[in-house]
Amino acid sequence: MNYYFLGIGGIGMSALARYFHQQGHQVSGYDRTATPLTRELEQEGISIHYEDNPSLLPPSIDLAVYTPAIPSTSQEFIALSQRGIPLIKRAQALGEITQGKKCIAVAGSHGKTTTSTLIAHLLHHSGFGCTAFLGGISKNFGSNLVVSPTSDYIVVEADEYDRSFLQLHPHYAVITSTDADHLDIYGTHQQLMDAYIQFANQVSPDGHLFLKQGTFLQADGSPYLDLDHHHHHAPEPAHADHHHASSAPHLHLPHEAVSTYTVRGIEADFYAINVRAYGGNLFFDLRTPQGVFFDLELRSTALFNVENAVAAAAVVLTLGLNEHQLRDGLKTFDGVRRRFDYRIREKELVYIDDYAHHPAEIRSTIESVRYLYPGKRLVGIFQPHLYSRTRDLADQFASVLQLLDEVVMLPIYPAREAPLPGVTSSMLLRKIPSLSKYLCTPEQALELVPALCPDVVLTLGAGNIDQLVPQLESTLRDQLL
């Protein structure tokens, strides 16, 4: 088969391209700009061009896969449609690959990349094996794709953007959080919640759903399903729905097929207690239905990853891993590139790069740094991602960024959006009450940041700030000498 990828450099797209290529198919594609990832794909033998030009399309294409980020004005997209070539979204391709396999899907507005990568690492490391399509580059695998020829398990990150996760009918599913995000697609938080519940209802009846405790709450704070009172009841018949106070969809999974997990509560089925930091690593005890596992270790990682580790542990223990396999797997997990990613870890300077681009994520990243490095001078460089998100969440961004000692702000990264009048990085900067704030280009940041004499440097954002990271790392390293 000849596969063509429109937007092949995207993290989810490149994993699919790699998969089809490894299966022996012809794979080629287009993307706007060359990146380290597209160069890796080219080295693997996938041909890529960087100009939206229909004359560069390969002569024979059996199937074209496109990302929702490709505008409908794309010349190649139009040409492919006119030629009558089947065009499917990335999520549909993923849905088809996972059919008939035991799919483990991780959804949620935060934590899904680390949780899915950790599940893949635990299964692989223990010899269970799995194929995995990851939303980030695993530092253990050096890739966003893991292929096992023998295992029936497929781990995927289920993206709620564009409702694409509704293409999946997983055997096991994790929902890590349901914060309001992507409201450009959903309109309201309620509609986003409805989509998550629809996703949960697509879990196979003999499968299992792992929910972060307190995830499914209605606007008035009442749960969509009362887990505690479902023990002895058959599911309500469909016509009983008019008894509910709201017409929102409800979860139809049997009670036994749902487990909850958390870090801070003891009501859940799986929870972490006694979390502590020692030498930059984290330790915790894990309560499970099978008993307590003491002193589990996670190396050089953020506080919030304890919760992701609890979710991953809940899944693999349910699949049959034992305590030794879990303990060894957690300890050997190196994390994901750009997710609380240590670039420099010296006594006099620490540099961590992180993908956080939503105020809740930025807050937990900064809180983790403060927890691991109390009393240190923290300089953060932030690149806002999307005009719409910057406009919608400006006040929240301003309040979390003031937790830094020095704020260095880069211009907004537009991604798929046209500019919005009045929405700029300086608009955001003005809202931050602190005086230690700067607006500059990435090039200027290379000179500014070392001059601020940081103890800990943090780069934050989901745009092309990743291209600044290696340069900043080497500039800061030169200073250490």
C-alpha cells in the first residue's frame, strides 16, 4: 500500500507513519517545516517535502491520512479530494489499527502522554510487550512508536481535540482529568464532559475503566454515576432517563468494570500515600485492592507524575503484572521528552524543559520545581500557544506565571490560528503584577536568561519553543565551565 501523510511531522501522525513504514508499506508526506522529528523520519527512509504543492504528490496513493491542523485551503488537500483518493483523519486510522486488538486508551486534558508512555514502558520492560502510539518521544524507547509483533495489547493516547477519541472502542481506558480545554471545538465544558462519557461508554463491556477520583462531576457537584450505590443494581433501562435531574448522558458500565485512582484521597481503589522527595527522586507507597506496595521509586520527575504513575500501575496490575515488575518498571522509567525533561542537572544549575501550555499544567510544573528545589531562584521562559487560548485564559495565565521569580515571555505561537486583534504576549505580560518580567524573541532570550543568574531555568510551552531548548542548554552549559 502507498500511504500519504498530510502533516506528517505531528507527533501522532509521525507515529502512524513509522508504523506503516515498519509494516513494509510505502510512506511519504508533507509538512510545513522541517524539524528534528521529520529529519528522523527521513533517515528512516520516509520521503517528505515541505512545500504545499500538488505536483510533488507521489503518482500513486492508496490512502491519505491528514491531521485536523491542516487547513481546508491546503492545495494538496484539495488536490487529493479532487483525485478521489480516500482521505481519513489520523484518529480514524488509529481506530482501524486498534480494531480486534486489546486497546488501552488514555484520555484526559492533562497527563495522558506520560501515563500512556509509562504503561507502554511497564508492559515492555516486564516482557508482557505491547505496540504503542505515543503523544511524545519516550526517552526509554527514543521514539513515539513501540512495536511488538507478538503482543495483542495496543497502547494509544486518546485525544479529545476534535472529538477524535470517539473513533476508539478500547478494552481498557484511563481518564486522567476533564478540565475545560479545546472549547473552540466543544463550545461548553458540559459538551466536553458529554464527549468523555460517550468515550467511557465505548469501553468494551468485559473491559475496565480507570477514572481519576472526582472526574465525572456535574455542574452542581453531583456525580454522573454514584459508584457506591451501584453495587446491587442492574443498569437502569434506557427509558428511565427522564428521572434524572439533567439530560446529560450517564455512564453505562457495570460497577465492577470501573476503578478510581488518586493521590490525595483514601476513598479510591488505587491511591498513593506518604509521597516524599529524596535526592531529586520521588518515593511513595501505593494502596491497591491487592494490598500496599511500599517505597516505590520514580526517578527525576515532577510531583504530578506520582498521580500518572498510580494510574499506570492500576492498569498494569489489573492486566496481571506483579509487584516486582511494577517496582522495577517505575524505577527504570526515564520519562518523555519535553515533559518535565531535565536538560541540565548540576549542583549550581538545573534546567528543565516542559510542554505545559495550560494554566493548570504550568501551575503544577512550577509547584513541582518549588517542591524539589525549595528557596531556589526560578527563571521561567514561556511561549503562549494559540491566540484563542491566550485570550480565554489570560487571567489564569497571569496568576500562575507570577509564581516564577523572573518571567521571560516569547511572542504567541499561532499554530493553526489567524491572529486576534489585541491578543499578544505584551497584553498577557501587562496582567502579571510582578516587576521581574521581560518580553523578547527566542534569540534575545539566549542572552537574557544567563544574565538573570538563575538557580533553576524552566522553558514552558507547546509551540516551537522546543527549537530553542538545545541552544539554551548549550549556552547555559558554557556558563557552568
